[in-house]
Amino acid sequence: MTTGSAVVLGATGQVGRAAVRALAADDWEVRALSRGGGRDGSWPEGVRAVRADREDDAALAAALGDGCDVLVDMVAYGSGHARQLKGFADRIGSAVVISSGAVYADDEGRSFDTQGEPGGFPRYPVPIPETQSTVPPGEASYSTRKVALEQELLAAGAALPTTLLRAGAIHGPYCRTPRELYFVKRALDGRPVRVLAYGGRSRFHPVHVANLAELIRLAARTPGSRVLNAGDPEAPTVDEIGAAIDRVLGHRSESVLLEGGPPSDSVGKTPWTAEHSVVYDMAAAERELGYRAVTNYEDSLPTTVEWLAGQLSGREWTDAFPKMAAQYAPHGDLFAYAEEDAWLGEHGRGAN
């Protein structure tokens, strides 16, 4: 006897692969929708892969057929996608939709959208509860579109009970913009130092795909209209992350810790670097869903590092991860070793 029927949108993406796997293991009858109609090798045979573009209402309607007990949406943005899901409410028992921790604003209105401005990095409470204020809804940015998505779906109430998961820094295999690449490539290149701003204390709460999939599984079993944070059981510092990746690769490097911000966009700045900690409160997920993490950051690293190393093998990192290259290019070179060596030399720290 199955738990019920589940439809997963964006099934072949990083989170979708893990979500399909978790739902299938929990005896859901899963239809895995993606634009290519592919399937992951780890999925059981009972998972039905379906080709459908969620931007095509007719294709999505056909894929839904007579409906499903739960729809899980990895790729929803903005009020348009929310209205699309509400239009199929008569065929969907409940929904689980991935949102983002980027929706939060601090008490002065600062958010991820203002972090590039002088003094614009948000100073959130530690940890951030779901009751913290958010940026306004709209179409101006990733954050505002996620808020618009949330508000539209929550307004549906009992017509479409939706759990919105505000994910932290997602990590694990199949990521198109993997933050771990920063330290993996440095270790593979034999870099002897890592220069870290803010004393290496920056924390940007991660969530492994397996933990996010567990939250999806639990929310599918416990429908409701709610927002919940999605994070790992701990939020390691950037210095701790670098050291942990070194251990996985058997590499040794020294941390050069700087008080204050990065001296340039290419020295001391990592994908986790933040002036103030970003840590999400997981108490509500534990209370409402009975959430218990299935892995932690360090235990999950070997699989991620192995996948990253495989993707880098024989290729430039910009070819292996073009989306990440495009995302970080306007903000400095992630691997500006010559500039870093010059800075180290100027400040009496050798690179070798």
C-alpha cells in the first residue's frame, strides 16, 4: 500500500533528485517531472519520469492528470507560479514549495538585496525565526519574488495547503553553483593558505540536499499552510568549512585570518563571507514536523567533494560550472592566486 501519489517539479535538479529518492523510499507513488524527462540512477524503478515544462500550463495539466496527493515544487518563483499552482488546486491535495532564507530583512530593512551597499549587509538575530520580517513582495529580485510566491500561496489557505521551506545555503552533489568548489579547487591546486576576512568567523547556514529532502518528506505527510526554515543541525564557520574540506582531500593549508572585511573582491572573500552571521532557527520544523537531520555538514562532505573533483577533472572550473563563473565574475576572481600571493607578500606572509 502506497503513502499516496506525489508529483515533483524540477525532479532532475540538485534538490529534486534527493526529494524523489526520499519520497519513493517513503512509499509514495512518484511522478518525476522535468523539462528533459530524465531520471536519476538512484531512483527505484517505480518512479515515473515525465517530460513537462512547468512554464507550459497545458503540459503541466497533462502531467498532473487526475491529480496527486502532494505536489513538490523545486523551481517556483514569483506570484505567477503561485497562481499557476492555485489554478490546479482542485487536483492537488497539498503542496511543498522551496523558498529561500534570502527573503528575510533585518530590523533596519537590510537584506541580501542591500548587501552590496556600504553598511548594507543585514544584521539578523541569531538564529533567525520564521517570524522575522521579510523584504516586500514584488518582481524586482530573487528575494522579492520568493516573498510574492509565499504570500500568494499562503493566501490560498485550505484550498491548497502549502508548506514553504526557506532553504539556507544548499549543498551536495549536482549543484550548479557549489560554494564548496572554492576550497575543493584550492586544495586540488595545492594552495598552502586560505585568506579569510572577518576572522574566518562568517557563518551562512547550510542545508544538505538530504536534510532538505527529509523536510519535504515530512511536510508531505503533514500538510499545512506554513513557512519553515530549512537548515542543517549546525552552521559551521567558513574557517571550519575550509579545514573540513582539507581533511576530506588529505590537504593541509594555513588560515590567514583578517579582522575586518576583505582587502579586495579577490582576496579574503569566499562564497560564505559575511560581516554578520546568517543562522536559521530550526525549532519550528522540529516542533511541527518532528524534523531531525539525517546528516550533518562534515559527514556529508566526502560525497560532495568526490563529485566536485570529478566534475573538475580535465576541465577548467569555468567550463565545469559556467553558472557559478557567471555569478561571481562581476564580484572578483574566486581563484586569483597571483593577486593573493602579492597581497600576502606585501603583508609579510609567504604563500609557500
